[in-house]
Amino acid sequence: MTLLSSQIENYMESSSWIRKMFEQGIELKNKYGAENVYDFSLGNPDLPPPDSVGEALHEVANNASKAFSLGYMPNAGYPEAREALATYLSRTQGEDIQAKDLILTCGAAGAINAFFRAVMEPDDEVVCPAPYFVEYGFYAGNFNAKLVPVKSKPLTFQLDVPAIEKAFTNKTRAVIVNSPNNPTGQIYTREELEALSKAIEKHSKKIGRVIYLVSDEPYRFLNYDNLELPSVFDLYKYSVIMGSFSKSLSLAGARIGYLAINPKIENAQQLYNGVVMTNRILGYVNAPAIAQKVLTACVNSEVDIDIYRQRRDAMAKVLNAAGIKYTLPKGAFYFFAKSPIEDDVEFVSLLLKENILAVPGRGFGYPGYFRLTFCIAKDVIEKSAEGFKKATKNLLK
């Protein structure tokens, strides 16, 4: 007799390659010592939070004895936190965003799930470019919807808009994009997003149904070359933005995220009320109170992006020396490099023999590549160079 639903059993069988590699990393570290293992598997920010975070936490502690200091709040979040976030997003998005357009959530993941619950019917489809963050498929499946990945262009990972358009059906309800992208580190240009928006609008009119453009933006601040990051609010009316402060404030465990609804949507209040409802009934209820108070004080702070930039450049040197092809990431903290052999899982196994942990590209819906995170110390990246050379030595002859 089974204890689980068939859906969850299937999910567990095809569970995240990221976690599988992370768990193998624990075994290797126990066996060889952490200093002898080069773990590029998990995108867990390692930089300390900005000083303002500690100061904000002290302030929360000093006020903890006051009545209701950490009490229940409106389901969309503390008003002062949403006001601070609205000012921040208006500046970074270049759009007039107000507190009434925002819902604070348990990370960007909570925002995506609450939004999907609010707008999806059973058998609806969510189209996304591949490679993609594997959890998107699970999030859609939570509400009996289906993820429809569409391969981006090889190596550069630019959007293949004609292919995306061909994937649209009468069941298409949303298109989700992630820029800067996990796992490729690429940033979609205004031209790409404009073409995508026009394709969505055209199909939406054809089927007589709203299709949402969902922009997942937890890495937005990690833009190494000061490229334009156009707001989807400027490009497509039926758009929403999700984000978090896991990376910018190095607070991944605090689970502080948000959903922003394009105020240009007719009757946006109805969508807003629906997501507030689903955020509550899914069990998230609110983003953690302490995290909201920290966000209120620290929304304009961020970790030193130059440290990640230096690590990116160090990782590029390591891959160059090993003869591995890649497109330099423009943002986020990942390389999505081409496997020297067709079987990316086999190549990742060769790296494992050198105590290097990477994630196969098929874990992101794009076989033939592998992902490396560079949110690890620069000296660890540099020390891994010989291992990469050994793994590729016989393959590149």
C-alpha cells in the first residue's frame, strides 16, 4: 500500500538534480574534507548580509516587548513594508508602482504558487523558455496545470520567439520568464521581450482569453555589465512581477518575496484580491513578520555585486583553461556551459571524480550542458582549475 499520491511519487523520482548533487557533495565533504571538494551545485548566497540587516534586527529585538510588535498583519503584508517596497520598485522598474499593487509573500516561490492558484484552471498550460528553473513544473502541477518548455537558442540562450509562439494553444494561460536567468545567467533584451509580448498579445486576442506574462526576478540586481533590464509592465499589460531579497540581501532563509501586479490591468483589484486570498488559503498567510520589518529598513541595501563579478571572471578563466565552451553570464551567479561530450550526466560524473560538483543540463530541461554556481569563495573557484583540466583532458583530443 502506498502512502503517497502518484503525482508526488513521480515528482520524487524525477526530483531536482540540484538537490541530488548537493547531497552527493555532503558525502564527498565527509569523505575528503570540505576544503578538498569544489561544490558548484547549489545557488546558496554565501556573502554576509549588509550591515543594515543586523541593525534592523537589533531594532526589531528592541521593540519586541511592545504589544503587537510582531502581531497579525493585513494579508498583503505590513503597510509600511509595502510602501517601502513600492518606492524601491518604482525606481528599479522605472514604473509607477504603489503599495496597493503589491503583496508580500514567502519568497518568490510563494508568489508564483499563489498567483498560479488564483488564475489557473485544470489542464491550463504555462509556457517557458528552456533551460528553466525546474521547480516551475512542480508549481504548475500543484494546480493541475502543465509546464510547456520551449528550447532557447543554443549557447547564447536567446529567446526563440517563433518556437514559443508555436507552443501556444487554447489552454495557454501564462508565459513565465526569468531574467537574469537561472541557469544561464543571460539577460533578455528589450527586443526579445517586445517580440514575446507581441506574440502573447496576438494569441490572447485569437483565443479570447487573458494570457499573463510572468516575470520572475530574484536576480535582477545582479547585472554585471549595466545592461538594460526593461520592465515587463512597460511592454505588456497583463503582466506580473515576482521577486525576492534572498540574493540581494543574502537572506535566502528569511523567505521574503513579493508579487507586483501591473496597475494597467483593468480591474486589477480583482486579481489582487484573488492572490491575497490564495496566499492565505495555501498556508503561507503572510511573509514572516521579522523579514518584513527588516525589508522595510533595508530595501535599498544590497551585497557587494563586485564580489560576484570577480568570481564570474575567475570562473571564466578556469573554463577557458579547460577548453570548455560557454556564453559569459551577464547576470545572476551561474554558468551554463556546454558539455564536452553529448551526455551531460556522464561529464558531470567525470567532474565528480575530481571532487567537482556540477548540475547536468537536463535538470533544467536542456541536455548537453551543465550548470555551475559561482556564489562560492574565489579561491575555491581557482583551486578547482586542475580538476576541470583533468576531466576534459582526454575528451578534447
